[in-house]
Amino acid sequence: MTENTASTPGKLAIIVLAAGQGTRMKSRRPKVLHEIGGRSLVGHVLTTAHALGADHIEVVVRHERDQVVAALAEQHPDAVIVDQDEIPGTGRAVQVALDRLPDDFDGDVLVLSGDVPLLQADTLRTLLEGHRAASAAATVLSAYLDDPTGYGRVIRGADGVVERIVEQKDATDDERAVTEINAGVYVFRATALRTFITRIGQDNAQGEMYLTDVIGLLRAASEPVAAEPASDVASTFGVNDRAQLAEAGRVLNQRIVRNWQREGVTIVDPATTWIDDDAKLAADVTILPNTQILRATVIGPGATIGPDTTLVDCEVGEDAVVRRSDATLAVIGANATVGPFSFLRPGTVLGEGGKIGAYVETKNAQIGEGSKVPHLSYVGDATIGRGVNLGASTITANYDDVNKHRTEIGDEVHTGSHTVLVAPVRLGAGAKTGAGAVVRKDVPAGALAMSVAPQRNIEGWVEKNRAGTGAADAAARERSAE
Ligand code: UD1
Ligand code: CA
């Protein structure tokens, strides 16, 4: 053993590895920015890192570094970015990160992989405690997998002591038969890591500096090394390709769904319900099949969502009902109803007890308390008062080919079917429009707006102009029967 047996108690640095190319994803997007549960893979890792609390958090980047850095700057501005050079491998990544820690840092270094997104802070706390209790130089988080293909294997000696880690590509058949895998997550005593990381080479199947080689080197120097199998195997899943991305997404979703069920949410079909990490659901919410509750959506108590509904960044009030609909950045008031087949675009605010019904599209529209847009309408750039009823197929013509204009509708206005409101236009409180009205001028409070010319019937037109057609024959039959 070297002289550095003790580390400063409790001091922790976290290094997140996010510089790899992610070749197996076959993607323009860097692997660690692919998302599950509405958050990037590396975002999940950093969220966990923050939950753990550390004196230093570093993220190592290289491949598409600007994209990764921009994404991190938004969500985790306090993480220190470290650039890896052209020397490849997880060992090199840790080397450059170590160089950026203060020279006198002598605590523990927790290394996390940016592509192992499901780990939870509790698992890491247990790992850290075990590591500290054993005064180990390194502790590897491992897992027993039925199919360990692709992972590094933990090789133990006859006495069960960890000897080294061997990568799939460098392993013998016997080593490949080992089912204990390296999760890509480790705690190192900083002083030991500093010493041994300089001794790894690139003499392996991938020509990379493997961080995993540090384990064998420590062991050869009789430093205490351990591997702690995770109790929750699924949390160690690494994402290298799209199939693993989907699988990790499914595991995360299962976890989120179960959490909300425990909080009193009814989720009828967990397999077809997708809830993002940031979404919040109150007790007695019911989620029907094929529903996605995405991003920072918040759902109030007793609301029913679905089936076949997607909500992105929405706010849904108490006891509201949203079925078979799609909404983004919309606010749906308490007791309001939406759907079926409604499309709520950003800026839609539906008041308490209001209704957006079948085949209605809304955008940037404030719809007052108890107001209804029941059928086949487009409502864009509009302010609508309380107790309004827009007749079927009422349309706000908000776009004159150059600019967007607003429509203002006062309280208790009722429009006739197929009214076109040519913006900018204002309907005063209590106003009404006739069916088919094209409203180009403001309508004063309490007025009835009619714009359709009186109807004129030209008798016998069909028989004269369409002789011999089914319509002409039918008309002749009806007239002779009169
Ligand atoms: C790595 C481990 C393997 C383990 C597996 C767990 C090594 C050599 N192998 O393999 O034992 O079972 O993770 O998931 O460590 N990265 C860098 N710089 C690089 C290369 C990679 O920062 O030069 C980052 C990647 O962005 C990724 C992580 O390190 O987040 C792991 O790299 P990856 O290439 O996916 O390693 P694996 O082959 O999965
Ligand atoms: Ca990996």
C-alpha cells in the first residue's frame, strides 16, 4: 500500500464522462444529449450528481463539445466544463478532469458515465459509504446481468477479491462468460487515482486509455479494491445504441409511473403512459391509456387526462377533463373540458369551467370563465370574455397575409355557426352574429351582426339546368307529390 491511506473525510469531487463519440447511436446528436423522460442522458447524471452534493462537479467533453456545453449551460450552469484532448478513452477523460481539481484535493473522486442515466443518489451514497468504510483505494459499482454483452467484466480472483476489469473486446471466452459487469461508475481515493492514472497505456483492442485499467494497477500494487454489486440492476444500464436508449426510457418511465401511483394517481395502463421526469401530478388524477404527460406539465387534483392525449408544458386545473387531444404550453382551468380531438397551441388559456371541443384549434387565446368553443373552430390571437359561446365553425381570421391581428370578444357574446371574425375586430359584450356572418367591423355591445345577403330561391333551377341528373329527377318527384 502507498502512504496515502486516508482521505479528507467527506470531501467529494464528481467527474462526469461525456466526451465520447457515441458511434453506436449513429446520430448527428451527441449520445449524451439524447433524451429519456424529457431530459438528456447527461442531464439525468448531473441531476443525480447534484442531489448527492459535491465540492466539485466536472463534466468532460469533446465530441460535439459546443452542443453539449450549451445544453449543460442551461440546466447545470455550475458544472465545470473540462475539455478532453485527442487522446481517446475514459482513462484520458479522467486524467484531464483530475488535472482541473485543486492540487491539494485529497477527498474521494466519484466517476460517473454520461451514458448511464438511471442511477439514483441512494445507490451512489451506499457505494460511497462502503468505499469509505473499507478505506478502499477504488470501489467499482457492478451488477450481475443475464446478458453482460458489451460491458466490461469484473474479474475476481479465487478468493473473490477484485483483480481487474476486462473490456468485452479484450476478453477471453472465459472472461466473457463472467456475468458481473462494470457499471462505469467508480469511487477512487483521489491520491491513489492521481498516482495510478498516469500509468495506464493504450495497448488494447480499441487503442484507448481505459479508466478500467486503473483497477488492475491498484490491485497489482496491493491497494484495496472492491466491487459493490448494485441491488437495482436496471439502474446500471448503459446506453450505447438506440435499443438501449428505448430500454432505459422504459425503465425510467416505469419508475416515474410507480412513483405517481404511490402518490395517489390512477394510471390505467402504465405501458402506454409516458410521464416526463419534470411533470407533476396531484392526487386523484386519472391517466387513461396512450397518454404522454411531458416536460414541466402540472396536473391538478381530480383531473382526467386521456385516452390518446399529449400534454407538453401544460397546466391543468382541478377536475378538468382532457381527452384525445394535443396541447403545448396551454393552461386549462379547473373543471374545464377539452377534446376530443382538440389542438391547443402555445398561449391558450382556458378559463374555469370552459370548453374547447371537437376539432378545435386554439393559439395565443384567452378564453374566459365558462366560455365555450365547442365545435370545429380556429381561435387564434383572441381574448374572449366570460360566458361566451362560439357557434360551430366560428373562425378568427387573424392573419391578413402580412400581419397577425387580435380578436376581442366581450362577455356573453354568442356567435352563429360559421362566423368569420376578420381581425382586428371587437365584439362588445352580449353581441350576437348571424350564421355565416363575416364580421369585418366592430360590433357594439348588444348588437346583432348580419353580413349575409338575404336568401333568394330561383324556382325550378335544377330541373332546367341539370336535366337528367338524379337531383333533377328527385326534385321532380318531390314537386309532383306536393
Ligand atoms: C465503459 C467501460 C466498461 C463499462 C461500461 C459501462 C471503459 C474502458 N469501459 O464502456 O467497462 O462496462 O462503460 O457502461 O471505461 N467517454 C469520454 N471520453 C472518451 C471515451 C468515453 O468521456 O474518450 C465517456 C463517454 O461519453 C461515455 C463514457 O465515457 O459517457 C463511457 O464511454 P463508452 O465509450 O460508452 O464506454 P463503454 O464501451 O460503454
Ligand atoms: Ca457506454
